[in-house]
Amino acid sequence: MLIGVEFYLMGGTEKRQPLGTQKAAILADMGIQVWYERVAAPQVDDEPEAPVAPLAPEAATTPPASIETAATKTAPVKTLATESSRAAEPTPAPVQQASAAEPQQIIEFSWLKGSHALAVCPLAVDTTGIQLLQDVLAYTSWLTREADSKVETPVLAKGEFRWPQLIDTGGTPLRTLAAFYDKHFGTRPAQWLLTAEVVPMLKPWLEQLAVRVPVEVIALPALQTSVGDPACKKQIWQTLAQTR
């Protein structure tokens, strides 16, 4: 037996009244199954939502007073920092290019001339050094006279060589050295006796000059060392004797 809803007539109108909780419990104890009428869900009309009114242009674009103040305060700071950092950057120095006419090396030396040899030493040479070179030239003359009885006693001459002679002189000293050799020896063979102080400066050029003229380059010990050292003098005599 199913009992769900009590019916009441009120004013000729039928009204449905759901069972109360107490009545439903009594019926459940009597073994009577209780059921309830299913209440339909309320019907909702599908109406379009009302459009949301857009914000006013002034409210959307105008920033708050606090934000505007911060922006105006920070903008000059960024500008000053940028300008100061640019000012702190070092300006690269202009690159100076070497002139093509500038000489790569300065050639300067003192020389003493013998009959078949030329002794070459630095410009700053004292009287003792000059005397030693005169002895060296005398020895080379004696060696040559022993081989050729026609050679007379050498007439010594001395001077200084400088290249370039002008500031704007270009090229290399090879042509000037060739003219210097031709002036003193012509086409005759000659020995150039270079002390150790001038060997690095002159030897590369004299090796090129040897292709044009019959020059022989002989390296000697340093002049200042040879003056007061008998062993160096002995080495000089031995070297010249071997080149005879």
C-alpha cells in the first residue's frame, strides 16, 4: 500500500499537502511504504544577459595621481643616468698611421779606412778605441802586403756615416751604402770590420750589398771590451789571419 500525499479540499479546490516527518515515521513503522511526489525544477526563461556598460574613457585612460607623480619623478633620473653613462665612456684615441716615407731604421756609425779594409764602430768612440782600430787596420794592411808586395802602407782616413740625411728620406739605406762603398773602394774587394755594437744594424744591409760589390763582412768583439782585454785582442788577430 502506497501513501504519498494527503489531499485536502479547501474552498472547493483540491490542494496537495506532503506528509510530515512524524506521519511518515508512523507509516514506516506500520509497514506502509511512503513515497513523495517529485517536484519539477523551476523553469528559467532563456533571456540574453544585459550588456555590461563600458568604462568611461576618462576612467580607463587617466592614471591615478600617484602613478603620474612617480612617472614624472623617475623619467628625469633615467635620462640623467643615461647621459652620465655616455659621458663616462672613454673616447677612442685616433689611430695614427705611419707615413710611407718614414724610414724604418736609422743607420749611424763611425768609420776608419785602410787600404783594403774599413773598420766600423759606434759614433761614441774614444781615443783608445780609435787607436785599437788603427792597429787592426795596420794588421790587415800587413797581411795584404805579405800576399802582395805592391801594396803600400795604408793611409788612414776617418769619418761618420748617417742615414737618412733628411727627415723625409724614404726607401732603404742600401743605395746610400753602395754609393759610399763606390766612393772609397770602387770595384776593388774590401773587408768591412764591424764591432759587435754595429753588427745587428749593418750586417743585413751589407749582405744585400755583397750582391752588387765585392765586400766581405767580418764581425769583431765589442770595442769597449777589446780595449782592456788582451784575450779579445788575440781573438781579433786570429780572426783576421784566418780571413787572409
